[in-house]
Amino acid sequence: MAKSIDVSDLNIYYGDFLAVEGVNISIKARAVTALIGPSGCGKSTFLRSLNRMHEVIPGARAEGKVMVDGQDLYASDVDPVAVRRQIGMVFQRPNPFPTMSIYENVLAGKRLNAKKLKKSEADDLVEKSLRGANLWTEVKDRLGKPGMGLSGGQQQRLCIARAIAVEPEVLLMDEPCSALDPISTAAIEDLIHDLKSDYTIVIVTHNMQQAARVSDDTGFFNLRATGEPGQLVEFNPTKKMFTNPDNESTESYISGRFG
Amino acid sequence: MSVTDPETDLQPIGSTSRAGDTIFRGLATASAVVIVLALAGVAAFLLAQGLPALDGAGARSYGYDNIWVYTGPLLFGTLLASVIAMIVATPLAIGVALIISHYAPRRFAKGLGWLIDLLAAIPSVIFGMWGIEFVARNMVPVYNWLNDYLGFIPLFAGPVPTSGRTMMTAGLVLGVMALPIITAICREIFAQTPVMHQEAALALGATRWEMIRLAVFPYASSGMVSAILLGLGRALGETMAVALVLSPSIVVSFNLLTAESGSSSSTIAANIALNFGNASGSKVDALIFTGLVLFVITFAVNFLGRWVAARAVKKG
Ligand SMILES: Nc1ncnc2c1ncn2[C@@H]1O[C@H](COP(=O)(O)OP(=O)(O)OP(=O)(O)O)[C@@H](O)[C@H]1O
Ligand SMILES: [Mg+2]
């Protein structure tokens, strides 16, 4: 199910402003790829271009090639809506639908695809997705309660459950733990580790330790100077990035000398 | 104020701004008092003049057995016209508001919003004339069609007058008049839907319309209800447009497409406008009583609308 992603010569613009320039990267299936780099270097922008979420921002566009298991994501006959059903996304701030129960939140995406879901199928899917997101035992007795009534960390795992309920091939996560406490963060990191066996995961993080703990490969984005577009400076296996990076700026960023 | 002394030179800045505060506070308090007094005055007037009609018969209730026989059909007509107006205006207003907030390119959306706002600035007499001259005439073929094919439903029974001046026309004109307020409020709330929830829906693979159903409508629902109620408040009280389109009658009739006397309803506001000039003595009281009924209803609807809106703000 999980798919690999090959990006070549990707430029991303907001109107006339070139935000990210010349990205070449190969993201492996069934692996966690972490993206790190200083604020404003285009990590979120790049991540959004992987499921065409940047297109919802007026004026945003991408040039270049993104191949998902050999299929061109930007081919003219590809529907961005279909892309997003295959490539899910989890955001920085937990965003469960406020008027929906926990149960309905999990099913929200599935209800868009499936015409009519039988009660038993729906129940099974909710349980499976919540188990998949390590949230089942905590919420199984209050599935009918509003999703907003959960703690921040639980809400974020609910959002992950909602994303995996549509059975995507790739899961994109933009700083999924930055609004969470250390215990919730650990729960999500464990979850990412478990999800790796089924999904291709790309995660943006500002937390070096987190990148080192959860990822197999790491990409370092940087700006050559302020006002210049962001670039992928180095992309290597995480172990190498954190012990013996090829690029000098990678080393100084990781060791905390700037950024 | 002397400007020569450097000591007092600084003084005026502080004191004028404090004086400004005082003046402003005074003005604000005064306007609040005036508004409350005006409202109380209107209510008192309606009660004092209208209530005596309650136990009157004959001339005191315009020649009817009692005042309710007179007021009831008018009240019915008022509600009927307003309901037609809401049925027409609500989907249109929500659609236009969505186009402005979520579908149209920004520049086009701005122009469209501005155009709709302009509708609200048109005096209601103009709407009335437009109703007679344009809507009524041009709707006649539609009415005939409805009558031919759906005439078996009492709502659409004939005969259709060639003038087209029917309850349906009145409702349509009222709908157009209520459109701007509903659109403006809906557009405002739709645009405030948190981006976070819209992106949540889109990232799940929702189309734009699905995103609107998942994120925008749930967020905006109580605001939409309050917008509709405020629009209804406008439609209920509207006088001129209806007075110009409908002739006065005291009949309860669901008949939307005829103008036959005895088989089409009129509204309170139109009835007052058309009869007040010729009325005298106790007939005036009877008319004022119908006004009191209208006042209570519009007040209640507006109040309900604001209450829903206020509750939504607290909740969200
Ligand atoms: N909606 C937008 N419209 C215009 N420019 C934008 C928009 N979003 C981001 N940018 C610009 O694109 C560049 C990259 O932003 P992006 O949000 O991708 O950075 P980031 O690496 O995710 O930063 P952070 O770590 O702070 O989240 C920045 O210069 C930013 O100002
Ligand atoms: Mg970001």
C-alpha cells in the first residue's frame, strides 16, 4: 500500500515569490522521512506540495515533477481531490471538526468516499483507526462525545485516526507535536514508529531529537540568505546526518550553532 | 485656553481628551436613552391606541364581529408573504454568500458583495413599483404555467390576473428585499470559518462543496439561522412594496396566484398603508391594533435572531 515519492527540480511559488527552489529528493516507502531546517525555509510549503494542499492558497503553484510510485502527481488529468485521498495530512494544531463526535470525526473522510457505510462496517473502521492511532482504550467509552473535549495530544491522535481511516498511502505531518506536552509527544512518536510498517511518512519537525528518534532519512532545508528561496541542502540517512553530515551548514544547524 | 504659559501648554492635551471622553460618553448615553424612549413611546402608543379595539365590535373592528376576525386574516397574509419571501431568499442568499466567500475570484467577489449591499439601499417604494411593473408582468407566464400544471394544488389555483399582482409577486419582491441582509450576514460568517477546519476537510480529500458541508456550515449554522430571522424581520414589517402590489382584503387564502377579491390574502402593513388615510375614529384604533400585532411579531423575530447570534458567539 505504501508508496515512494520521487521529486525532481521542484520550484514552489506564492504568486511571484519563489519560496522553495530546485528540490530533488527520493522518499522511501514504509519509512519515516524527517524534514528539518530554520523557520521560513519552506518545509511546510514543500510538504504541502506533496499532496497538492498548497493549491488551496490563492496564487500558490508548483513547477517540476513529483512522482508517486511512478505516477505524476501534477499530470493534467490528476484530480487534486483524489491525490489528497491517497496522501493524508496531519497539521501542527490538532483540528478535529468541532461539532462532530469522536466517532464521526474518525469517519469524516470515509463518509466522503463511501456512499453508504453499514453500521457494523463503520464501527469496525472506527475501532481499527482509533487502535491504529493508539487512542482506542482512552476513548472507547465516550465515542459519542465531542472530539473537542479531548486533551490536545488526544485530539492530535484523533486527527491521525481520521487521516488513516481513509487508508491513505502516504501520511504527511507538519510539526504534529509542536503544540503538545512531552508525554503526548512520546505517544505520537511511538505511533509514528508503528505506522511506519504500513505507511510512507514524511514529518516536519523543529525538534532535532525527535528527527533523530523517529526517522530513517532526514532532509535539511535552508535559506542561502533572507529573501532567497529555500533549498534542500542535504538529504541523507538520519544516522549519517546526525553523526557525519556532508554539509557544513547541516552540521552547524544540528549542533545548534544557528537557526 | 492660554497658550503662553508652558506649564498649561501641556495641560490642554490631557484635558481636551478627557473632555472628549466626557462628551462622547454623554452623547452615547443620550442616544441610548433616546432609542429606549422612542421604543417605549412606540409601544405605549400602540398599546394605548390599539388595545381599546380588543373589546370592540362593529365599527370598532372595521365592521367585523370582533377585532380578531379582522386581524387574523391580515396576520395570516403577512406570514404567508414572509414565508414565500424566505423560501425564495434563503437559498439564494446562502448561495450568493458562498460564491462571495468561497467560490469567486477575489475581485469578482468584492464587486458582487458591493452590488448586493446596494440592493439594501434601494427605497422600498422603488421595489414596489418594480414589483408591479416588472416582476408582476414578467411572472404572469410562469404563474400561468404553474396554474396549468399544478393548479390542482390549492396554492396554485387560478385564475391568474393579467396584472400578475398576486401574493406570489408580493412574496418575491419581499424576498429580494430581504436578500441583502441575509447575504451580508452569511457572507461574514462563512468568511470567518477557521482555515484550520477547512484545511482539515480538504486534506481528507473533500471537494470544495464537501468542505463547505464539513467545515463551513457547521461553524456557521447558528449565524445562518440568525441571518434568516433578521431577514424575516425585514420581510414582515415591509410596507410599501406590498402595499403597491396587493389590494387590501380580509381573507384567509393559500391562493398565491390570484387577485380575485375574496380569494387572496393581504398583509398587515399593506392594509394599514392602504386604509389609514381614509380611516377615522375607531377604525383608526382597529388599524393601530393590527400594527401592535405586527410590532410584537417583528420584535419577537428580531429578538430571537439576535439571541441566536449572541448564543453562537458565546459558544464559538
Ligand atoms: N500563504 C502564503 N503566502 C505567501 N507566502 C507564504 C505563504 N506561506 C508561506 N509563505 C512564505 O514561504 C516561505 C516558506 O514558508 P513555510 O511556511 O513553508 O516555512 P517553514 O519552513 O514551514 O517555516 P516554519 O518552520 O516556521 O513552519 C516563507 O518565506 C513564507 O513567508
Ligand atoms: Mg511550517
